[in-house]
Amino acid sequence: MHLKLTIAYDGTPFCGWQIQPKLDTIQAQIENALTEIAKEPIRIHGAGRTDAGVHALGQVAHFTAPHHLNMNPFNWVPALNTKLPASIRITACAEVPADFHARYSATAKTYTYHLSLAPILPPFLASRAWHLPRQLNPDDLQLALSQYLGSHDFRSFCSNRGNETAETDYTRHLTRAELQHIPEGYLLTFTGNGFLYKMVRFLTGAAVQTAQGYLHQDELSLLLNDPHARIKKSLLCAPPDGLSLLSVHYGTPTSPKSHS
């Protein structure tokens, strides 16, 4: 049986999603729980990697259940949750076709980023928001976000993983880059057909710099529309604390699909 998991987690105590030798990661925790249930190793495949300290409400992964297990998909949810730390929860499990792949079948992802403008960061927002007690200009913040919409070469808004080549495709298509006022500050929401390494954090950092007057709108436009210009990189990568993977989308894409 081919199964799709929907996963929520507080990323604060973990070294990111992807399994790494001798490090505590979300993928390792879930694989260990699966192995304990199945009595044999099981590998899961996630929709994408989240960095250390990044959270998720709707991460997706898939795995193939061993033939000797006849568990109903619904029963995998409590079985896994009893073996996982409270900071990781399986929120749903469903049978999917054998050709479903959590990463390669995805057509879009949505991330949110929480900005707190409170003079003093409330304790319940520790590791959940980027604390910016200096006021931002919301009009400039919204204008900066609107520049991200559509297809752009986002090479100025990412970090290198070390495996880039001359053929690396940095073009992504964003259908949503919104600003929402919330009691503690702002919530930014990004939806796109794919995201480069640390891209949402760089998009957020550049928008904040613009809203604080450190980066002009035309400089931001230059980073987006002429990535080979004198300004090579957006200068500020927002911290991981306020970033959450809200959902992974499957179905008809609104733009050519990217798998990052």
C-alpha cells in the first residue's frame, strides 16, 4: 500500500527535515517510528526539505507499507503519533496511487512568515516569529511583495547548496505574495510552483529591508529583473523562526511545474 502522510511539526528542537548522520531530524524521527511499527526499515520521501528551526503545518511525505501489514490508512495516524515526540504530529494518512510522489507530484507550495512588531516579543512567539520592534512601512512592504508575483529568475534570493551548475534553473513562478495584518504584526504568505534554498527567507528579508528604508524599490526590482546586475545578492536572509510550510498542493498547476 502506497501511503501519503500529512505532517505538522515545531522545527525548533530539530536539525531540519532531512535525515543526517548523528543529528536529530524530523525525517529520522518518523522513519524510526515507522521502523518500530513495521519491524523493518522504511524510508519516507518528503515534498521538500525545511531548514533547522523551520516549522510546518502541512508537510507531505509518502512511503510504501510492507506487505505483511494490513493496517487501514487511518490507523497509521495514532500508531505513529504514539511513537513520535509531541513536537511532531501526523495529521492525516491516505492511500495514494503507486505513481504518487510527495515531491515530484507537487504542483505548488505555500509558506507563511510571521513578523512580530511588539515592543517586547511575547514568550509564546519565541521561535515562532521574527521580532522587529522597529516599525515597518506597510505600504512599502506590500509593494515589495507585489514585485515577487509572476515568473522571475530568483538567483539573487537564495543560498547555494554547492551543487549548482551553469544549467541550474533559478526561475520560479509565484502566484501569491500577500501581507496580512495580525494583532502581533504581519503574516506574509507565499505560494509558488517551487522555491529555491532559503528563498522565502531571502524574499522576506528583502521586503523587510525595503519597508525599513534600507533597500529602495528600484533596487529590489533590479535584483528580480536583472540578476546579473551589480547587486548580486539580496543582503538579508530572515531567520528561520517565523517560517512555516503551510501546505503542499497537488493537481493541475497554474504554471510550469518545478520540483524544488
